[in-house]
Amino acid sequence: MEKRILSLLVDNKPGVLSRISGLFSGRGFNIESLCVAETKNPGVSRITLVTEGDDMILEQIQKQLNKLINVIKVIDYKDKPSIYREMLLIKVTAKPNFRAEILRIVDIFRCKAVDVGPEHYTIEVTGDEGKINAILNLLRPMGIKEIARTGTIALARESA
Amino acid sequence: MEKRILSLLVDNKPGVLSRISGLFSGRGFNIESLCVAETKNPGVSRITLVTEGDDMILEQIQKQLNKLINVIKVIDYKDKPSIYREMLLIKVTAKPNFRAEILRIVDIFRCKAVDVGPEHYTIEVTGDEGKINAILNLLRPMGIKEIARTGTIALARESA
């Protein structure tokens, strides 16, 4: 099963997120990641979610989503050339003998160090899921204290 | 009323997000933005949410959250020195006479152009809410075609 990314334009109202996420869990679909935030129109929010599961059931869910009164539009990024990005904040243990190596990784991955202490660095990374997982794997041996991850957002590329 | 940022460590299971967001909407609290994604432990997800509302009711919600069996920990970032970041993908109309100005803005804000066409740029920005809103306001006159925004994630600073 492959990952599927859906983007929903919805009314920015209490209860909408709960109802939508309930539609997925009611069918046994786990939502791997989800972001919701305002669009350029403050009355409309965009929910981007990543899920995995049976294609036929996902199609049924999409039909049900389209019927919900607070759902304005459902965009399925399958087979649509798109830009995918997520952001990671990672607080990594930075003992003296590892500090230079961590900053080399930060440099190669074009990340930013956003907080520093005698025993840690906090690093901001953006990229697709592959890049985020790659840097996580590289930093894991140093000791990861804490991470916060946004989940994926997406925009379709425009045919040039 | 000021914005409040909560971070929840929860079991990565279907239904958890729906129940938690339902707790907020049931009390009339709108969730302004929310991110959920895996932590370094795949069985645990971190939900970061931004809301606004009466302090007393929010305290009640926090108590209820703490009682939920799938909620491992609730972190309130109020009065806690922390790093806040969100990410924005913005597709902006880029007519020939605006292209140089848009790239100057990209440069000043340390953003990245991630897609380009004859009539548009797609730009990736990270920063706190203030920075994200500032660039949105600067680019609005050029014509914003579409945006996708992650919502805020947070990590506490470590006392050095």
C-alpha cells in the first residue's frame, strides 16, 4: 500500500476537524500526519493529511468527504505532479566531540541551527519525507532529545 | 485573549485525533492550527495546536485531556521560553515586471523558490507566525494563487 496525500478546503469552524478525522478512524484508517491552518481566506482552512490504506475504501471516504457541508473541495495528489514539504524541529544531544560533525550535517542538509546550549543543538529542517528521515537517521546516534514534526503539506506544480 | 499553544503526546492510533479535536469543539473552542505527526517513537504522535479562548475553560480542557487514556502528556507552552516555527508554501503570480522584486523578497526573508513557471513562483518560507504573515502581506499585491501552511510546531528551549 502506498501513502496517499489529500488536501481539503474546509470552513474554518469548530467541529469540522473532528468530524473529518472521525470519518477516517471510523473506517479504521490511521492518519499518519495532518496539518490544518488558515488559507489566504481566513474563513477557509486547508487540511493536508497523509494516510495509507485500501484504494477502494479511500475512494468511499472521499465521496463522503465531498458530501459534508463544511467541505468545500477535496484534492487528491495521486498522479498529480506536486511539491511536498514538511518541517522538523529536532533537539539533538551535542557533546563536545560531536558538535563539529552535527554542524557539518546541518550544512550539507541546508538546515538551520535555531537554538544552542552547552549540551544540545535544536535544528530546523525542511524537505520531503525522504530528506527528513535521512537526517533523523544521521542524528540518531548522537542522541535525539526531542522532535516536533509538522507532517506534509502539498501544492500542485503548474504545468509550465 | 491571547493565543495558546499546546503540545500533546498521544498514542498513534485511529480515533485519537478525532476525540481530542472534539473536546475543543464541544466547548466552542476553534482550533486555529494543528499539526500531528510521528515522534522518534513511531507508536507515539505529537499534536501541536494553537487555540484562543477563555483561560478557565482551557484549563478544564487540559484536565480532560489528561484523563484520556490515549493522551500520554500535555505540554502548555505558556510562560515557557520556546521555539515556534511554521512553514508556508505560497504560489504567487510572477509577471515579468514583478519577478525581480519577488526574488528580492525571497532573498531578504531567506526563503527558497521551490517551483517556477512563466507566470508563477512557488516559495517555501519558515519562521514564526509574525514572519509568515509579513511575507504574506508583502506578496499579496502580486497576486497569491494558492497557499498551504503547516500551522505552528514548538519545542521548549533548554535553560543553558
